[in-house]
Amino acid sequence: MMRCGLIARKLGMSRVFDDNGEHIPVTILRIEDLEVLSIKSADKEGYNAVQLGFCNKKSKNISKPLKGHFSKAKSEPKEKIAEFRVSEDAVLEVGDKLGVNHFFVGQKVDVIGTSQGKGFSGAMKRHNFGGMQASHGVSISHRSHGSTGNSQDPGRTWKGKKMAGQYGNVKITTQNLKVVKLLEDDNLILIQGSVPGSKNGIVILRDAIKHKTPNEVPFPAGLRNENKVDNQNVSVPDVENEKQKENSADVDGAEVEN
């Protein structure tokens, strides 16, 4: 089976304590208004996939083609859209909303994100080069990357040559991270270890490709229960106060008649 993944926002890092009192560094991820926007079928598109939308966005900040896409799905405009390949028996329905119960504690997941950009860097910092010799005659070229050409043939620098340039800001996949805790009321997922990307960045979570998906995971997906009632927001009538008010009204009426 191949399930869809989740889209989440990285809030930062913290720590939790296990039963032995040892602390575990965790990254806190939050799910925001995650729902299914469209379905790709093998009969029409040639493959099975689920398209998810993450975090509601103001309609004035999106283009007209995207407005039509969201109106077709009868959904609010989303900040991030991602597509997940799934098996034929794991296809969801448009409008389904996913929650943190898509995973369970102890499961291994892969997290995909964009690393933090660190600007222009030299070859030693960017590619871990050793640099030139620190001896006489090298002058001020101690941290240079050396020659890049290839004589007259081919007479150019090969494409992909490791040189100085932008450091970071690339797509990174961190594999086999453990789910430590799930907070369904707050839509939070606590992942052991670090996750690529900066704070408030968007990451994608999927079942670990190098580990067999456990049988305990919800299939085809962990859907959010919209009918769940928050007891703190429900007003319960105070029966005792009502009885006291009725008794005081009867006593006042009796005094007026006398």
C-alpha cells in the first residue's frame, strides 16, 4: 500500500522527556486546514494521485487560474499545494480533511523541506575543499578551489563543477525520523531530531520509504473528525441557580400578599 503524505509548517524545536527522564530533542510541526483538492486517476491521467492544499489564504493574493481551481474543489484558497502518488485503494475524496492521526507514535517518516539559504560561500565551506597549501609562493590563494579548466580540449569548465556559489536553499530529504508525540487538539506533530528548513517554513511528511509501513497506520488516511465537540466551549445550564431563583421568587410573592 502507498498512502498520501501530509503538509505541515515547522514551528521550531523543543524537547520532551521519556519515561526514564532523558530528554529527546524534537521539531514541532503543525497542520493547518489540510484538505483534498483534486484526484488523479489512472483512467484519465494515467496514474493515481491525491492533491492536497495547505493553510487558507486570502483570495486577493492568488491568481485567477488558481481561483478557478479552488472554486471547482469548493475549497478556500490555499497557501501550498502538493501532489502525492498513491495506490489505487488509497485514493481519497475531494473535500476530505486530514489530521495528525495520519501517523502514530513510534512510526518512521521522511521529511522533505528547503534548507536555509546562507548566501554566497567559497569552495571550502560549500564543498568541504581542503584549499591550497599554506606555503611560500601561494600568495593570497590559500582558500581557493584551484584550476577549473581542461586545456584546449574541451576548452571550457564542465557543467556541475564544484565551485563557489550559493550555499543552501536546496531541496533536502531527511529520512527515518521518528514520530515522538501527537497532539490532536492542537494539530501538532513532534518529530525526533532536526527537520530541514527555517522557522515557519513548509515541509512535506511521508511514510519512510526504507521502512515497511506498519499495519497500525490508518488506511487510506487519517481523517480529521469535524464532529468532535470541545467540552470547554459548551455552556451547561446551572440547575442549582435556577432552583434558587424560583424559590426566592416564591418567597417574595408570599411577602407581597401578606
